Amino acid sequence: MRSPRVGRAAPLVLAALLLAGPALPVAAAEILTGVTPAPPPELTLALATLLAESRSEAPAARLPACQYRDDPTRYGAVREWRRTLLDTNLRLTRSYEPWDLVSVSRAGLLGTGLVRKLIIADLTALADAAREAGKPLAVRSAYRSFATQEATFAMWARRSGYEQALKFSARPGHSEHQLGTTIDFTTAPGEPLSSTFGESPAGQWLARNGWQYGFIMSYPEGQRRVSCYGYEPWHWRYVGRDLARQVHESGQVPRRFLWESSESLP
């Protein structure tokens, strides 16, 4: 009798045999070489389970390239702030504005800016922990409205040229700062933003511990093709402790994680 055609199921067959235990090496050879007696019950069950799982796990939608589009983000309501994905393609509307903005000083941080009240508790815990570790943080920038980002991008375009500005400044509607849950951290008030922050004791402490307080670094080093922007160790977005832990444990760039877990779902 001719051997059944295994095709793409071959890896699943082998995996099932391994799961079924050491008593089945002969069965493996028989199934894959042509002798076809009835397979042991253990193999049948393991193989059926693996095949069912493989059918249920649909591949994640491919992450779009970083272009310069103006597509509305899927989760663009203020209440959907955790899942809102913003990049060079996806944007918020001009009218998007959180209703609960308060000063970052409420978290005991030096510097100026507004953030949503809902992040104050964890921002305070982050600031206190950094201070206790001898790595105090300050705020350079926080919430920016659509209009403010419009002026900011226009300023950089005048100084550096439009094409160059696109590489490091978000167009209006595309900035995470408009969410009211994003902060640019420094080591002292008024200190310019620089990649050297990532090498500072405060920056290194934040990179190790930020996720524990609900904050994630949006633009990690060496990930421009995925994140759409260069390395910004100062730029941290609050998504809540549970989601921050998931992003941290996944090892993924936040943009990819949000695309696969929210934006691209049916």
C-alpha cells in the first residue's frame, strides 16, 4: 500500500509522535515511510489536537510599512486610549482632546505639562521609585493638542526641511502626545531632549523599570522600520500596568504589539 501524503502536516505528525511518548518510534517510521497499520490511539489523539490548534491560530495581519498616510486610527475615541495606535499612517482627529488634563506637578515631578488625571497615581509611583533609587526624573513635554503639534511640526519643517522633519517629528494628529498619556522625560527641567538620556542613570533605570508602572518606550533603539521613528529613550507612553506588562513580556515594539492585538483584528 502506498504511503499517505503528509505534506505540510509532517511537522505536526512528528510533534505528535514526540508528545505521544517514547513507545512510538516504530510508528513514526511506519507512517512516514509507507507501512500503514492503524496508528496507536495516543498518536491519533495527539495529532488531532495539534491539527485543531493549527487551524484555530490565524496568522497575524502583516504590519504595514511606515508611510505618510492620514488614515483614521481604529480606536480613536478618548475612552479607547489604551488601544489607540498612532504612527505615520494612522491619526487622531483635530477634535480629539482629553477632558481630564491636570499638571504633572501632581505627581511630584519637576517640569511643566499636562497629563490625563487617570495616569497620576502610577506616574507618582514611578517618580517616587526613581527618586528613591537616586535616579530622579523631570518632564520636558507632555500633552500636545492637534493645534500645538501642527505648530511644532511646522517649526521643525522650517528649520530642517519637510522631508527631514518627517523623520523625527509627528505630523498633527499622528502624535502620541495628543492622547494625554505620553511624556518626554529628562533628568532636569528644561534639559534638551537627546538620545544621551538613554545612557544616563535615570534613563537606564526607566528603561528597566518603566513597564512596572504602566509606561512603555514607544521608539526603541534600532527599530525605526517597525516603530516608524528613530530612537527616543525619553518618549514614554502610559498604557496601564497590565498592558505594559504584556508588551514587555512579548519583547515586541509597541507599534507591532498594538497592531497585532487590536488595530488589525477582524
